[in-house]
Amino acid sequence: MISNYGTKIGLEIHCQLTGLKSKLFCSCHCNYREYSPNENICPTCTGLPGTLPLLNQTAIEKAAMVCMAMNCTIPNNILFYRKNYFYLDLPKNFQLTQYNAHGISSIGVDGFLGYGQGEARIRRVQLEEDPGRLSYVKGSSGSLIDYNRAGVPLVEIVTEPDFHDPKDVRLFLNKLASIVEHLEVCDTSLEGAVRCDANISIGDSRRVEIKNVSSFGDVEKALKFEMTRQKAMLNYEMEIRGETRHWDEQRKITKQSRTKEEEQDYRYFHEPDIPSIQIDEDYLKELHSKMPELPDERKERFINYYKLTEHVSKVLIEHKDLADYFEESAKIYFAPKEISSIIVTDLMSFADDNSKKLGSTIRNIKMSPKQLAEIARMIKEGIVNRKTAKQLLYEAVVSGKLITSSENEANFRKIDDEGLILRSIENVFETESLAVLDAKKNPNVSNYLLGKVMELTKGRVDPGRALSLINKKLLEH
Ligand SMILES: [Zn+2]
């Protein structure tokens, strides 16, 4: 069995700058998703003759922020290049992108980004335009073209082949997503906003590219599959071809692309209609002062200020929305431990029930941060126990209503009065006399009696306290 072949994985991530108002070189909307096909287009983004690109300055700013967060060097001078190729989704027959040549580079080079226990080098970050998209017509072999997306600004982030384990790739991608969310440059929950291609080689064998992967979870799965496939081939001394493979989501396998993709000559040349862009030190300093808090700093603040554990802080900051929700709630009622614990345990489990990730859905739940703060208050002040709190929580998540009026609160109020608890126990002892006899011989049966008491009190008594009262009562019986 071959096990020691060094696996090398590199990534190429495309991340749309969804936070911008307009496209990269024209004033069409950056948010193309809201429009009917080919409604969000103009002569510039469809490349009609005689049109001139006008560079969106905010895109430079946002891309430079991404570079700073990835510890890249930002050169003083950047240029746009034409990458020439023919494909249906590219109306101009070239894509405006960046290229590292003649001492001029893309907007960011030679960076690094830490994740989990590891770190990956960033080869380059470049700003470019997204092509349009093809939609395949069901039941027909034809397809239609929608240019609404053509010209939407993207940053392409290319890593060195520094990953050896698909699990690390997942951690890295989660970290990257959290960074672009915190920079407010990309809403990663939008379909197609972040796309990732990966390349993988084992030992001295040739590089295989994996494309068409739509989620981070699937990137990890596709790479695991590819590792197994390539190792098996090496075991049988079969040659691994350098090729592009696509991830088949349904069958959970990678397969060779139908079209054989040749190494292309894109005939890059400088876009003559966009002058070179000067980025000076003052501009970068000003940008630096405008940088929002990044996930790593935020995690430290959560640990130091809210006294949360490293683990809980990490879970919260992985999605900006989740961390924001937590902070909004903790501002209303300062019970950070209680609130974070409700989010990372109870809310997460509701989200899992719906098989959706909480991070991307928290803004859609009906419960407001204020209602969460109120539930935390009721737990902390002993008004409700955890079980009742969970019911209230579920109710609020689903309906957006929180039962807090004093009348209803009384129904949920925890029973503290020992007399009341004892009365419930006596009732159960009367109806369950056989179980009571059993319980005297077999202590496990008292749990059954406890269950009955909890049922009778609708879970409003503390189970530990009730059990000890049951055991006391059994001795008296
Ligand atoms: Zn346009």
C-alpha cells in the first residue's frame, strides 16, 4: 500500500465583490441576481464596438483590502490585461483581468494566510471581471446565454500548493469566507458568489485540476476522492494524466471533462483603454485606517472582553452574521456566556434539523436578538429552566413571538416551591404504585418516576432536585 506520496494541493478561489453597487467597468448593477435574463447589461459590458471601460474605483479599494487581509504586497503600479479566448459567455472575446509581467503585477502578490494550525502562501490576488453564464434548457440539448453577470467584479485568489490534507483546505476556505464577510466585500451566502477550483498532485505525478465545485464541503470531498483515486492508480503503476476533472455532485466522484482542455495561449496584452493605476503609500495608509475588524482580532476580543472560550469564539466568528447577532443580543442584556451557549448549542441544533448552516440562515430566523437577550435574562434570573427556555426559543425561532407576558410567563415559570414539587411527587406515587414498589428494589426505576413527575409539571421543576426528593420519599414509603 502506498501511503507516503507527498500530496500537494493548491487553490484558485473566485470571489465576487457583491458589496459593490456597479460592475467593474460600467454602471450596470453589481447585484445581477435580481434581474430577468439580459436586463442588466449595457453596450460596455457586452463589448459593443466604440465603448470604453471606466474603472470602478471602489473595486480597487475593496480588492486592496482583501490583499491587506491576506498579507500581500500591493505594488505602486497596476495594470489591466486582455485575456483573449472565445467562449459563448464572453461577449467581448476577451476578459479584462490582471497579469504579472514586465515588473508589473496584479493588485496583490506574495501573501500568506493562517488557518487552524497551518498557514498557506498566497501567490497572487487579482481583480477581474466575471463572464456571463449559460443556462441549460431542461429537456433540450440547447442552452441560453444570460449576460447579466458579465463584468461583475471578482477577486481571484491563488495559493501556492501548500495544502497536504483536504481537511485543511476546508479550514482555509472557511477562514477566507469569514474574512471577506468581515470586510463586507462579499456575501458568501449568495449562490455562485464564491467558487473554488483546486489542483492536486501526488509525488512526482502530474497535476490534476478539479473544477465545477459549488460548496466548500464538496471541495473537501472532491479532493479526498481524487487522493484515493490517484493513490490507487499509483499502486497499480498506472500513469496519472494531467487533466481537468469535474466534480459530479450526485455521484460524489470526479470525472474527466468531456472537452479536452488544451493549454491555451491567451495572448495577454495590456488593455490600452485603461491607463495604469498608481497606488501610493498615502492611499494605502488611509485604506489601512478604514479596515474593519478582521476575524482574528474579533476572536481575541470575544475571548478577552466577553470571556468566551476559544472554541465558542471561533464558532461565532466563522460567520460574521452569527457574531453580529451574538453581539447585538449581548448589548441588550449582558449575559455573553448564556447567549453564546444558546447560539452554538440550541440554535445550531435547530439549524441542523433543517439541514442548513446556521451562519448563513441566522438573518432569516424570525427571533430577534432582543428576544434572545430576553430568554437569556429569564434563564439567568431563574424564571425558566433550560428545558422551558428551549421551548420558548423554538417558538420564537419559528413564529417570531416570545411568550413574556406575565400571565403566560407564570405557565412557564420554574417551580421552586418545595411543597408544590412534593405534591406532584405524591400524585405520581399514587398513580404509579407498582413502579414505586419496584423502585424500592431497583434504584433505576426512580428515573421512570422522575420522568412521570417531569411530565406532570411540564418540565418546570429542576430534575436533579426532583430526583433527590423522589429518593427521599421512597425511603419514607
Ligand atoms: Zn454594463
